[in-house]
Amino acid sequence: MTAQLAGLNERMATGAGRFGRGLAEQGMQQIAQLAEPQKQLVLDGYRHAISTTFLGGGIIIALAFALVLFLPEHPLKTSHAVPHE
């Protein structure tokens, strides 16, 4: 089974899927074949999903940066002496 999955992964990566094309290319061609109103809805959905994802990621990064600013500073050790037991 592992060999079958590895072969499937290799075919998808090289673009030799079920119809000889990669998954991304198949999706783009299917969207291109839609009627114009349907195509606009699908593209707007993708656009909205991507912008929401990046906005959420930006907020998380900003919160993480603010959190790092308020972490206490611990000085590094200045000696290399081995502690006594």
C-alpha cells in the first residue's frame, strides 16, 4: 500500500494524474469551463477565502509580536564555571 501511495504522490507531483494533468491544472480548466456568472462566484469565493486567511494570519502574527515585546528579559550567564555539587 505504501508503494501505491508513493506512486500516486509521484504521479500527482509530476502532473500525470488521471487525465495526464496535475490537480491544480484540472481545477483551473474546470473553472474556465463554467458559465460566466458561475465562474465569477467561484473566483469571488477563492478571493474571499484567500484574503480572509491572510488577514487572520496577519492578526495572529501581530499578536505574537506584541506578546514577544512584553516577555521578560533574562540575562545570559557571564561565566563558564561549573556549578558546585
